[in-house]
Amino acid sequence: MEKYAWKASLLSGKRDEYVRRHNEIWQEMKDVLSQAGIRNYSIWLCGNEVFGYYECEKGIEFAAKTQADSPVVARWNEYMRDVMIMESDPVTGAQPLLEKVFEFN
């Protein structure tokens, strides 16, 4: 199973709103993540920095393509635009993959 990690920044004063929106994440967004083969998804905060991690049951390329092709994900990204700054990979449309330098199992 491939692993994927990403990062983003919250806009000043938007932490509580970011958390609220994820506490109320749309069922259709969860469905797309499941269809993309995404498992064990977690998001972490450190001040205004956001770090996300998930495992790709069907591979990173499949997960990225499924999300890139989804109108639900496009709508979610637009919905989140006023609370965070998130770069997108120009090829996949997903957040740029972080480079893994260490893993301990």
C-alpha cells in the first residue's frame, strides 16, 4: 500500500472554521475518498500549518486521478479556498506529494 503525505497553510484566524468543516465533512466527499482507495486518512494541525497523511489501497496515481476527476472534490476544494492556502501539483491536480525520508515500522 502506497503512502501519501501533503501539507498546506491555514489563513489567519481560520483554524476553528477549518476544524468545523472537517467535523461536518460531506458524505459524498467520504464516498469519493473511499472510491479512490484512500484509507487511514488523518489531518494534523501545528499552528496554521496543516499536514495530511493517507494510504492508497489502489496506488497514489489511482487516488490522485479519482480525486482530480471528481466534481465533488472540485466543489470541496472551492469550499475550502477561503480558509486555507493549498498548492496543487500541475500534473495531478492534487497536493504535491511530500518526500518521505524516514519510516519506522
